[in-house]
Amino acid sequence: MATKRVFYGQDNDRDYFERIFQSANINFLIGSGASLPAINVLGNIENELQELVNSENEVGYFDKATDFLHSVWTPHKYMLGLNNVVPFPPDFINNVDIVRKNYFDFLSSLEKILNRRRTGLLPRRINIFTTNYDLFIEDAATRNNNIIFNDGFRKRINIWGGCVFDTGCFQQTVSATGNLYNYKVELPTINLIKLHGSLSWFKYNTDIIYRIMGIIDKTLNSDEEKKAWVLSHSLILPRKEKFKETVLQNIYYDLLRSYANELDKEATLLVVFGFSFADEHLEMLTKKALRNATLKMIIFSYSETSVQSYMDKFRDYSNVEVVYTPGKPLNFSALNHIITCYLGRI
């Protein structure tokens, strides 16, 4: 059965995390909890939208989807330096800055883990799977020049420089070679695999290209305006069949297959943070992958109260651990400390 692990920050904790991070193919599964408090969406939005689809309440669906996407876009207006008619409140700015720092520290932590890797038998690559639509990880990557950041947009669609999404990019590695000596070294690489699409995805003919164009500065009053704005996003959201796009569905299943394939590899580690497994597809794929005896999944639970729900969900799997910090929340900052707690002991 799944086990609990309390993190106290002692020597045995540091030894444990050094051992598992240095001897595994590393994958992260990041959920919406990682983007708190900048994006604070209450409830299970996808289930709520699905219920509106099932009841054929089209107006209610696009109303709720508009409110949801607006809450996701708002922090990006500040991050992108766009002028706002009403000044952003100080608390809002502070929340966004906290999340931006958390993600920057997160990528820096992964960089340190890869640079510390002692074996050449494992790739110097970490996969970040996420269901988040926001651009916080992409933002953090622009401020870290020590890693190769791969979000799938590494192929130009035309000579204007536009980049098209290609799932095959995630299987590539980048190496540096010397000019005078015959050596080759793999560079630290972070793959960002956004399972549900992204605010930066834009459908262009039969391709997905990188383009940010969904921000609105005016109020959407009519039902048709809301519908058009929601459908302009290349996101995997519950939708009626007539609104589903074949291109997105094909990419979605390709990425789910990539997730399953990575977890099927020998000596694999899956670290989960901010993710409740409300997504039935990902829960099913994860449980199927846990049949791989060499796969280890570590779930970092934000609070002690949520530990039991994870334990119940994965009670039949002995290769699952739920980590928590007693008496205080295990937030994003605490996660960054835990996964690199052993690095100071060089």
C-alpha cells in the first residue's frame, strides 16, 4: 500500500532524496496548486464545465469558461507589461511576483539536480508534465540561461520565424562538443509538456503555433462574443462534439502517450505537486504505469489534511509515497527546498 513520509530536514531525509534523484529518470507532474495565489480558481472547473456540456447549457458553459479564462489571463497582463486602465492592486502584484519567483526557483532547482548528476547512464533531462494553461514556467525559462528549455516549439513554420508545435521535439537531446578536443557532453534539458494546451498555443491551419493573442481589454457582453473568445483558445476543455478540434485532440493523445511511455521506462521517478488527480485520464494512466515495479511516485501534499485522500486513491500501490511537513503547509517554496536539500553537501 502507499506510504506516508514526514519531512523533517534531517540527514536521513537529505540522504533519501539524494539517492532517488540521482538514480532515476525524473518526471514532474504539476497541477494548478503550483500557480497559487496568482491564479486562484475555486472548485473543479473542468467538471463544472462538463456538467454544463452534459446539460446542453451552451450559454452557461461559455459564461463560466469566459470567467475562468479571464482569471487565468489576468496575471499575464501584468507579466507582459500591458497597460491596464485600472492599476493592479498591490496584493495582486505581490501574489504574481511570489508565483514567478517560485517557478524561477523551481527551474533553478532542476538545473542544479541535472548538473549534480554523476552518471552518464541516465539522460541529463527532466520532463515537466502539467495540465496548467498559464505561462509561468515559460516566463521563468526566459530568466535561466543555463538550461536548454524545450516546450515543443523548435521547428520554424515559415521564414518569418514562427514556430510550430512538434511532439517529436521532446525526444531530442542537445550536446556540446569541444573545438580542440574530441569530447561531447549532453547539456541539461527541461522538457515542458503541457497536456491540456496553453495560452501560447494558436491553431493555424493544421498546426499549432506559438502566439499570444487571447488577452482582451474590453468587456465581453454578448453570448456570441464570449463564445468566439473561448473558442479562439487552443485548450483541452470539455466541449460539445461540434466544437472539438481534430488537431488538438490528436496532440492531446500524443502527449498522453508520451506521459505513459516515460513512466514505463526503467528506474523512473514521478514527482507530483499541486495536482489532485481529478483528471480521470491521467489518474487511469498513472495507476496503469504504477504496475512498473521500478517506477516510484512521490506526491508532495500541501497539507496534512489532504494526505489521506492521496493515500486512499493510491492505497493499492506500494511504490507510492506521500510526503508532508507536519504543522505547516508544504508549499512551492518548501518543495524547491526539499528536492535540492542534499545539494549543499558537496
